Amino acid sequence: MTLSIAHVTVDCHDAAALAGFWSALLEVPVDAEASEYFATVGRAAEATPVLMFIQVPDKTPGKNVIHLDLAADDWQEQIDRAVSLGAKHVGDFDEYGAKWATLADPEGNLFDIGAK
């Protein structure tokens, strides 16, 4: 039997609101039944993995140890789009033959957008 990633789960304060941000950024719909307590993005669209957002009373403080790395040919435009959707642009990096920007979603979870 082989394991596969079913969900990438994000602890958050408002599951529906954060799912809405990621839905808009990835252009994949928020699944039906989203609430402030629980929401998913991509299940109905059969995306893999599905993003799952769960409200927790106390998020782990500090830098998140797992983050999403996204890639785009038009990476600067995608960075600008993410910021227009509510992301914060944390910094730009050009190291080890790769170029990327680190951003934070509306709840402060870090993610990267890299140039293809």
C-alpha cells in the first residue's frame, strides 16, 4: 500500500475566511458547507491535495514549520495578485539558482511563490 497526501491542514482563527483567500489565490472553489470552524478547498474540484482549514483556540506561535511553495511563469504578477487578495509580501530571495518571494496569508501563515 502506498501513502498519498490527502489534505494539507492549516490551523486558523476563521476557517471560511482563510479558505476564501486560498480559493481566490489558487482559483479553486471553496467547498460547500464552509464555516468559521471548518472549510476545505478543492475537494469538489477533485484537486490534490485538498486544503483543509480548521479553527483552533490557540495557533502554535512562531514560524510555521510547513509551508506551501507555489510556482508560476508570471511570478511577479502572481505575487502582486496575492498581495491584492490580502497577503503580506515578506521578502524576495535569489539563492541556490532559484528565485522566489515569501509571503504571509491573512492569518500570517508563510508561503512562497517561485519563478518557474
